[in-house]
Amino acid sequence: MVCLLITDASGCVSDICHEVHVEEPESDCHAAFTWDIDSLTVHFFSQSTSEHEIISTTWHFGDGGTGDGTNPIHIYDQPGVYVVCIRIEDNTGCVSELCHEVHVGVGEEECHAQFTWEQIPGTLQIHFNSTSTSQYDITSYSWNFGDGHFGDNNDPYHTYEEPGTYTVCLLIMDAHGCVSDICHQVVVQPISSGECNANFSFEQNDEGVVFFNNNSTGGTDHTTWFWDFDDGETSTEENPHHVYEEPGIYTVCLTMADSTLNCSDQFCLTMTYGLQWEESHYDASRTPRETAANNTKSPNQDLGTIRYTNPVADELVISYVLKVASPVNIELFDLTGYRLIADYATMTSEGQHQTSLDVSHLQPGVYFLAITTGTMRKTMGITISR
């Protein structure tokens, strides 16, 4: 509270006081209050705001009395002008204080200018809202936005050209001629360049536990996660693990949302769980040539270890071992059994081999990979995702 008192040569004395509210430039909590007067009884109303939970509200009523809570009632012993202060603190440690002159039982001031504000996420636009009070109708609002621009209604929107701290003032007048003004420092935060991009991968251990690895980008400390495992179960952990009750094909979705960036994104992957490859004796239409290796090895053991990329984006890489020379037919089917890709080699030598299939033209989803040799056929599920 800043006061000025003057005395002229004739002995006339006059004084005036204004509240000067200085806040931390990066503060995201703002103390504010209004009040109703009934004789010597005053009902105070906190209009304080914070991006977080306000955990403490303390009042000093200007007559030595104190109180707490958001809407206290205080009874003064006698009329007078009292400097009433409110102090708030939120759960991040942000503290804000504000004081007003309250005329109790003297009827000198009937209107009180006050306002709150909120920055529109992702913009430099501020929404101001007058919380001013008067016993009469408020007939005019005059705003000075602190950047050379002005406004004249009770809840204006104003867009600043650049981030910074601006001194914003509101002056009101009611139908009885009462005038009141107040100023606040308003911090306009820069626009964040971050975006929400949900993404994840997964791996399964020998016990059937699926571990999901959150690879999302663009979030902040305020990002929330929601996993839908497609079996009726969900999770809000950042990197959850999950066990399915039944084998099957599941489409798992991760949704990320960020209140600071005002963005959200969803990413889904289809995975096979507990569906192993099937092995059966296969009567090949193309019989391999008899070799010494064929004569010394079991006819059911010409195909050894198979490894392949799963999930796959654009190129499916398959690595396999032949225990004897054999023809190899590699095929890719959709879930209806329609064959999409076929790669046939008439005779492939014994040993380690690798081949690649271009799947960049296929839609994301679940497919079946079949590898057929002279005497064996193995079928495996794969997931194409991007």
C-alpha cells in the first residue's frame, strides 16, 4: 500500500492510498478477493487462482484480527478504513499476497476494481475477466493492457506480440459515480514448440510378461498416459508391463495428453500373444535332389533356427539355417489367408541364409509368415507397424 499526504499553506490536509502489487515475474498463482459489507460485518471472498492446488489461505483483517479459509466473515468493533490482506500458497510453493483498503461503516467506497486472467494454451493471447464489485451497476470498464493497447468490456481477450511481463490496469465506474482502479503484473509465457507424438515398442519374456517401452516425444512434466491393452485392462503408468489371460491378437493403444502444450496423440500397435509357429510335415510339390546330406540327415530336420524382425515397418528381414540343401518358399499371408508375397528358391545350399521382403506397401496390422522347405513348413505371426 503506497500513500501520499499533502499539506498546503492554508493548512489543508489531503491524503490518498493505492495498492501496488508486486509479483514474482514467473509466478503462476495470483491472490485476489472481494467482499460484502453489512454494517460492521464483512464477508470476504477469495478469488485467488493457481495452476495448482491452493493449500493455504491466510487473512489479516487490518484490526489485529486474522483468519483462514476461502470465505471468512469478520466483525469489526467500530467503523473505519482497514487494510485487509490475503496470502495464498499452492502445493508447488508459489506464494502470492494482495491488500485492499476496506471502508467499514463509513460508506466512502462502494465499488472495487479487480480482475483475473488466463493465457490461452499455445498462443500469446490472454483472457481477462473482471471480478469487480459495486452496490450499483458498473457502467464502464477501461483496460490498459500495458503494451499500448486498450479495451472496454468486462472480459476482453488480448493478444500480445511477444512474451514478457506487462502491467495491466483496470478502471471501473458505476452508476453512482464511484470510480476504482487496480493494476497487476501479467506474465505472458512464450509459446512452446513441443508437440505430442505418441509411440511405443514392446517385448515379451519367457514367462509371458509383455513389457511396453514408451518412446513418445514432445511431452512435459504435465503429460498423462493412458494404455488400453485390448483385453479390458488399462494402465496410466509411463512404461507398464502386462500379462494376458488368453493367447490372441491384441491391438494396444497408447494415448498421451499434455495440459501445458494443449496437445494429445494416440498410437496403436497390433501384437500376437501366445500364438506360436505351427510345424507340420509337408509334401513339397518340388522334390529336392538327393544329396549326401539328405541321406545322412532326418527328413524332418532340414530347417533349423529362424529369426525375423517383429514388429516390422518397411522391410521384413528373415534369417534361417538349413541343415541340408533344400528348396525354400517364403510366403506372406493376410488374416483371411490371401497370399500377398511369395519368394521361391529352387535349391538353397546348407547353412545360414538371409532374405528380405519389402512390406512398405502393406497396411499396418497382423500377418502370417510361412517358410516351406522340402520336408517342413513353419508359420509365424508378424506385426507391421509404423
